[in-house]
Amino acid sequence: MTTFSINCNNDDEPVLATRVHTLIVGSGAAGLNAAVQLKRHGIDDLLIVTEGLKMGTSINTGSDKQTYYKMSLCSGDGDSPYAMAESYLNAGGMHGDLALVESALSTRAFFNLVQLGVRFPQDRWGQFPGYKTDHDPARRATSVGPYTSREMCLALIAEVQRLKIAVQERCYVHKLLTVKEGDNLRVCGALAVNAQGKHIALAADNIIFAVGGPGALYQTSVYPAVQTGAIGVALEAGAVAQNLQESQYGLASTQFRWNLSGSYMQVIPTFFSTADDGVSDVREFLRDTITEAPKLCGLIFRKGYQWPFDVRKVKDGSSLIDLLVYNESVIKGRRVFMDFRINPTGFEINALDSEAHEYLARSGALQATPIARLEQMNPGAVELYRTHKIDLHQVPLEIALCAQHNNGGLAANHWWESVNIKGLFPIGEVNGSHGVARPGGSALNAGQVGGIRAAEYIASRGNKSAFDLNDFEAAAEAALRDTKWFLKRCKRSKSSLEEGASAMRARMSRAGAQIRSAAALEEALEAAQQAFAWLQVEGCAVAGKGAAVKALNFRQLSLAQLVYLETILYYVGCGAGSRGSAMVVKDDGIDHPHPEEWLMEPENPEFREMVLESVFEDGATRNQWVGRRPLPVEESWFERVWADYRAGRIF
């Protein structure tokens, strides 16, 4: 690692630049693991830059029993990489080679975490038993409790510190720098600002881009408040994205952002709504549509292991609960709560369907109230809220249908390198490796696998510099001029950043979330285009500590929203229909539980064999469908594989 200075203008103070072989942007579980893997593969010239080791989704989120997905490792659970890959591919929209890599490396990534001290449960014989999770036909899921990803981060941080990998906190990357390489682009570095607004230039042969999902795009969101996301930085640089239209939504508490999956639902709490004051006009609104108590209780129970909103389950399945909550809160404007103190009206423990009753009985959870059942099944789930000053014994939880995960993201090959920018490796949630619907917990596996793959590929290329430093300086100086000019406009601007950000999030939750129509998307996109054009000319008014970080972050988020809305509108216009966690509504759609509100367009299964690619060029988004790459079926003859591996031909 070396340092030098570059100038933007002769009258400006020189900007300190750092030259490093591989730069890791982000410090969630994916980025930390990539740094560890790079160090183990002999790449010593590393730097992690991050807003903070305690920021982001990985270390700040979870669920009742946060899941990690991997190939089965217990007797009687026959499994293989191909079987697991087919589970990934079932819902469509995912490349086969990515599915196979995520499956094949799942045990390797899992045992790395075990060796680092993450305490995944094992039996007395050393087996790691599993359970079924969302979209999982086997028993591949495991967990260390509510904070699985946090435990992963803590173990990886300790390893980063043990390996003495350099970390620079309070550093926000807002520009990726590229140079031409033939007909393609190659990454050559990045620009960042620190908390005081000081500019930093970073020259790098490779960039591990591990910035997480677009948490700050949505108004109703279960992303932790400290997770902003920075995919707009890569989109502005021209990186190709894929499947941006595929996100995952689910019920979550809003005062303290937390997924209400698993045992929170399986204990069958009461749902009710109120007037805007949160007290008056209390109604168990689910009973208006689902009149039979045993059926209602069964759907609530199944919502636990079918947590994501799923259009296949909206007519008679558990996602009808999601739809009714959305209708009550967004369409009718009422406040919705879950109450663990009382049973739903008509609840009888012995009248439950066989699945729910057997599960509760085997869990020893046949107590009289939901809170008593939850204390029995998962006392940590109760304690979790208590640590955030919410006592489920005393108060109900306010809830909403919230954005939780982007299955799409930046497009990369099976070594996790961007398909069109050499040296850029998006990993973690910002990598769009997932298809329409993913098994629960597979995102944690994908982030770990991505770090291993990127590290191996980078190490195979050695330490030779990939670009001329003069080209980096030219790119950095041009980007610095643009950045400084934008920040000067912000200092003079009378447009409030807070108001602009609030309008942006409201647009996305209204038009670009789980309920989508062409009319709403066109209206939202027009408003977003006008807001972004105004921002480019007028800037945004923001003052105080961290003003530069906030302004630059808002700019990339505004660009990201443009790309997301344009992509979702394109998707809706193609007639792919309702699938995954998003329902497309049209006048000529099919009936569903709310014909007076919506008519759902059915899925066109032909689109399962395609992936939607998007790229931001010349101020607009270009979208195209491409055929998904098939599941590789090469014969893995040992002698041939061994020879290819020794010769480095696998790279």
C-alpha cells in the first residue's frame, strides 16, 4: 500500500491517494470474508473501507431464528450439489452455473465459519442437522439463533484483526473509477469522502464491492436504518445489473425493524387494526375475509415458515395474510398490530389443523396464550424485543408489509466478476445471483461463496498491476471536479434533502414494491426523473456533520431509484406477470381475494428461462431479456479435473 497526492485544480488542496492491490468496499459478512480469503490466498496488499464495522445489514439484522442455507450434512438427508442447485433454479430467473457454484461451495463456506467459531448446532456425533426453510424441499437450513449474521460478522472481524488486514472506517465510497481496456471497461479505483467531508482517492487493481442491498429506497422497510446501500455507485459507472425487479417482502415490526417469521407466527398471535390514533376502533380485520377460525389460525401458523410474500399463496394460502395487512394499512389507511397477549377470536387449541397442532405439541407449546407459547418455543424471540424496550407481555407490535431483500443486483459471472467491468467483484446482496424466489438463508451462503470465488480468481492473476497510474489520476481528477461542483451546488440549494428522500422512499413503496401496476409505475417514474434532473442542477440542501456523505449518498440513491423503476416498468410491460414476491395488477387480470381493489395478472412461465439485464447509459436505462445459462452438466472425471486445476485452466 502506497500513498501519493493528486490535484483537481491548481488552486485546490491536493487530495491524498492510496494505491492498493485489492480494495474491499463494505464490511458485512460478505466483504469481511472476501478480505480473509484474499489474505489466505497470499494477497497481502489489502484495504477494507467502510462506513463502520457496526453498520450495515449483516451485523444489525436477523429474525426469530435467522437461517443459514447449505447442503445437508446429516445422516438420512441425502443431498448433492446438483440437487441443491435445482432447488435454487425451481422458481426461474437464475443462471444455472451460479446455482451450481453456490451449492458446491456451500459446505466449504459453512465449515470456514465453523472453524472461525460460529456455533452452528451439532449433535453428539458431530452431525449438523437442518430444518426446512422457505422454498426448500430438503432440510438444508441451520441457525445459531436470532443473530446468525451478526455472529458471522463478529467471528470474521476477529479474523480480520488477527490477520492484520487494514480497515478504514467512516469512509463512504461514492464513485467507481474505470479506464478503457479494449472494447471493455476496467476498474481502476474509487473516490470516497470521510465523515468530515474530506475527499479520498483510492487506486486499486481490483474492487470487491460488498455494499449490501438498497435499504434506503423504501418507506416500509425491514432493512436496518443504518443500511443504505450503494448499488447506484456501480450503476452510474455503467455496471450491468440483472433481475432488479425481483425483491422479497414480508411482515415485520416497524418501531423496531425485525422480520416476524418463524415462531412469531407459529404461536398464532392476534392481528388487529385501529384508527390512526392506535387505540380506537379496534377490529380483527382478518375475520372479514377468512371467517372460519381454524382456517385463519392455520394460515397464520404457516406464515411462519412461508414468511416472504408469495403470489402463489395469495388466493387461499398464507400470503393472503400479507395481502390483507397491506390492504388494511396502505389502501384503508389504518394501523395494523400483532398481539401476543390474546388468541384470535374463535381460537381453540384442539381445533387447529393437524400440521399446526402436531408442531406445537412436539414443541411443548400448547399453552393458553400466544406469549406463553412463544416463551416455550423461543424465549430468545421475546427477549430480543425486551432488549429494544418492547415487552410483548404488555404491548402489541405495530407491523407492515416491508421490503427485506433484493434478489437482483449487479450481474457477474461464476467467479463473481462483473460481466462488463473487469476487476469489479460484486458480492453479497449487491450481487444479483438469485432468481425469482430463493430458499431462506441462501443469501448468507451466497455472500460467503462469492468471497471465496472472487479471492481465488484474483489470486490466480497474481500481483501484476492492471492499469497505468496516469490513467487513474486522469479519471480521479475528472470525478473529483464533478463531485466538488455538485457539493458546491448543494451548499447553495434550497431543496431539502430530507423532503426529497422521503418522497423517493414513498414513491418506491407505493409503486415499486409488492403491488405493481403500469399506471402507478409510470407516475412514479416521471416524478423520479423530474426529481433527479432537478437534483443534478440544483443539488440538495443539507448541513451539519456528514453533509457531504448525505448529499452524495442521496445522489446515488436517486439514480438507483430511476434504474429500478424503469426496470420494473419494463418488466410489467413485457407481460411476465405476477411471480415471486411481487403482484402485477391489471384490469384484465384474474380474480383473487380483493377483486374490488385489484385483479392479478398471472405469471407467464416462459420468462422463467430468462434473466432481465439492465444498464444505465446516457441518462437512461436499457433493458433486455437474456436466456439464463443452463446448469452445467460436464462430467467431472477426476484425472481431467486435476490436470486442468494444476494448469490453472479452471480460471
